Amino acid sequence: MRIEVDKIKEEEIELTEDIKAENWDLSSFDVKFVGNIHLCCRISRIGKEIVVNAEVTSVREIVCSRCLTQANQTVKQDFKLFLNVNDLGNFLDVDEALREEVLLNFPMKVLCSPDCKGLCAVCKANLNTDKCKCK
Ligand SMILES: [Zn+2]
Ligand SMILES: [Zn+2]
């Protein structure tokens, strides 16, 4: 996503772009980014400062660390970037900054849902879907 700095004015501009997930190379052993990463940026300028309100939507194939099931998740994240025009050249390119934000906000623990009940430690039954038979 590239935009000429001179074109950024006080009034917000909205830009959207789809980036192939593999181009951002974010996947880890238990999270795989699939399809496109959708960027939607609202960009405006106040004095020497450029404000970027970005919404990044990604689809992730995860393996839940509690119940070990595979799940697909669509994750929407909002980021706000502040940039000084003096630090920029003629163009503003926010892709790398947004990629870094996604990396910094990578989940410490990957779960299929926040209230995943996990597996029974004894019989390994998936407590989200099965009844544990141990007593
Ligand atoms: Zn789970
Ligand atoms: Zn059990």
C-alpha cells in the first residue's frame, strides 16, 4: 500500500488492499495464515503528523494448545500509527509497519476459543465435545 505523502490531507482517505498471506510470512508452528490479509487504512494528516487508522483482517488456521483441535479463525485487529512527514520520503508505505504490529501482537497461547475446556488429563477426551468417562 503506497500513497504519495503530498496527497495526504486533513480529510481522511480510505485505502484497502489484499495481501497474500504467504507474502507476509507470519506463520508459526501452530498458526498458519491462509488466504489474503485484508488491510483497510484511513489516513489523514494533522500538521506534520500523519495518522493511520488501520484494520488488519487475517484468516488463521490454528491448532489449539489446550484441546489440540484444528480451527479456522478470522482475526480483526485495529492499529493506530503516527508518523512524522519529516521521516518519510515522497511515499508512505505502511505494509511493513503493519506486519510488525501483527507480529508484536501474536498470541502467546493459541486457543480455539477463550473458554476452551481442553482435554482430560487421563483419558484425553476432548471436554468441549465429549463427556469424560473417568471417575
Ligand atoms: Zn481448544
Ligand atoms: Zn477423562
